[in-house]
Amino acid sequence: MQGMRVLLGITGGIAAYKVAFLIRLLKKSGADVKCILTPASSDFISPIVVSTLSENPVGIEFWNKSDGTWNNHVEYGLWADVFVIAPLTANTLSKMAIGSCDNLLLATYLSMKTKTIVAPAMDLDMYAHPTTSRNIKQIEQDGVEVIPAESGELASGLDGTGRMAEPETIFERVQAFFTKNQDPRLAGKHVLITAGPTHEAIDPVRFIGNYSSGKMGYAIAEQFLAEGARVTLVSGPSKLQLVHPNLTLIRIKSAQEMLEVVQKNWNDCDFGVFAAAVADYRPADVAEQKIKKSSGELTIRLIKNPDVLLWAGTNKTKQIVIGFALETNDLESNAQKKITKKNLNFIVMNTLQDEGAGFGYDTNKISILDDRNNTVSFELKTKTEVANDIVAYLKKYI
Ligand code: CTP
């Protein structure tokens, strides 16, 4: 579940202690986890434990009393790929059923744009009560997935149905939710992605490069991995890390090296996304020793680098090819020309004129132009959201 964003709501029941194990399972699988606690649940599990295990601050109140910052339920709703509430008490269940909204967790539930999965936990008589059954039915009708409580020994000492499903069971249901959402046209497919800058050597200690961080390409890789695709990520020098069983990360330095890796893998690929900021030129001669300074000027003669994307587009057999363009003027007509010249299916265009867009930022503002003369412009968004938009566009395109 690399990169999947799991929002975990914890309500005030004894089973809350088991949530520590659930957080561990989710984190181990690569998911990003954020937690919201109802005020009552911190009597059952310490927010410090939750925050430490999830590696994120914990939301409890609408306002953090210490610094006055706002825990924005709408932002939680936008962030989450799935909302899991475990344990779900009879009290919170009843409030969900009627749309009550008197704490951060409930306001977040009402703001949720994605699936909510709940694991109720209560004493056997409470669980068997007609009110509980009615409320469960109601939230199921509202689209919530309910993981039934299990039978066994309860905190009251009684034996019966009411125990929260085991963390492993909840984890499997979350995993199944993500697999279910994978598009069969992407799952199992091979995607080649280029990312980051290239460094073109001048001498053993110097290079020509650019400010690309690789964030956009890595975010796209995460989206494809979430769809169950196999990804070969050809990355220029970048500080970013990505680990996933379906990922082959190949680190290169120069455009020439990038081209060679692309050429080796291209036949086997179904999709190619060329997000790298490849240097168009490289020094004609690479000095074997460090160039010593002298009193006069230094001229470095540059020669043209191979265009990796052009090669891929020209050698396209079955692949869908997506290029990037960074334009500063005549945006659409330049991008359109690149679609034709490089034989692309579509091009993602961004411009440095947009505040917060481009190299190094966590955000980007793009337009997509395709070879069927469609153009779509998007708002300024995080690079993860932009990656999501690109993959969603691809799904519509194919
Ligand atoms: N690209 C590439 N190899 C190169 C240069 C660019 O693969 N040697 C790819 C980039 O990864 C990107 C697209 O081509 O997907 C960018 O196209 P390009 O024609 O280089 O445009 P810009 O760099 O945006 O600008 P310019 O118009 O100056 O060429």
C-alpha cells in the first residue's frame, strides 16, 4: 500500500489499544497514516503512542489548544484515500447514523470524499440491541463498509459477539479496498517513468544540471504503483527514495545513460511517462582531471544530447507515451507542436509563470493537451494530486 493515505479514526472503547497493531501493519505496508481520536478515546490509548507509531501529529479537537492551529476536517477529507474507524463505539455509530457532528472525527466523516470502513466494538448486549442493528444498517445504506464484530471474550468478562475484528482482519479489508479500486487496464502493466534532472559531466567534480527535484516523476510512480502497475523509474540525481515490491528504481546521471536504460526497457512497456528535466546539451569533452582555474575565460563547448522522449515516441509500438513541457510563452501551440514532433499521446504542460508551480515546489499547476485536440487545465495542486490527475486522465484516454 505504498503511498496510500489511510486516515484512522479511533473512538473510546477498550479495543482502542489494539489499534497500535493496526497502525504498525499499515505503516509496514508503506501506507501514510494519520489519526483522529475522539476526546474519549485518549483514555484508552495515548495520543503519544498513536502519533509515534503513525509518524504524524494526532487530531483530537478542532483547535489545538497549545498553539491555536485549526485541525481542518475538510483537509483530512481531501487527504485520505480511505477512512477507517476502529474501534467504532455504539455512541459514535449512532452519531454517524444521524449525521451528528459534535467532534473532529464526526466532522471529518461528514467531509469524507472516499470510502469509510468501520470496525464496531462493544459489549454483546449493546451489539445485539435493535438500535445498534438499525444504526449499522443505516450507515451501510450511506455507503460505509462495516467489518462485523467477532465473537469471543469481551472486556466485561462476558462471552459473545461484540469484539472488534482483529487488526489483521481490518488491515486485509483496507488492502482489499485498494485492490478493488485498481483499474484492470493499469494493474500488472509495465510503466516506464523518467524523473529528476540529468547531470552532464564537465570534469570529475563538476557538471551541468538543473533544479529539478524529481518530485513530480516520483509522485507519478506512486500513483501507478497504487494502481497495481509494475514501474521502472529511471531517475536522475535526486534525494528522493521510493521502495515498493513492484518498483525497479534505476538511478542514472546523464541523458545518454537515461536513453540507454529507456532503450533496454521500452519493448516491454505499456506506458511511458517522461517527467525528467533532461539537459538538452552536454559538454563536448569531459576533462579526465579536474579543470584548474587559469587567469582568462573558460569556454565549454556543448553538444546536443539525445532526446529520450523523441526516441521513445518514434519507437512506439503499443505504448501510450506521455511527455512533459515547461513553456514560458505560446504555451499551447508549443505543446501541440511537441505532441506531433515527438509522436506523443498527450503532454503535461506546466509553466514557471504560475506561482508555486515547477522545479522544487511541492505543488504544480498543469494543463493536459492530447493528440485528439482536447485541452484540460487544472488548479494549483500538490504534486501527489497532480499525479493523480495525470493517471485519471490516462484512464479516460485509454
Ligand atoms: N526530454 C527528453 N530528453 C531530452 C529533452 C527532453 O526526454 N533530451 C523530454 C522531457 O522529459 C519532457 C519533454 O521531453 O517530457 C520536454 O520537451 P522539450 O522539447 O525538451 O521541451 P522543453 O525542455 O520543455 O523546452 P524546449 O522547448 O526549450 O525544448
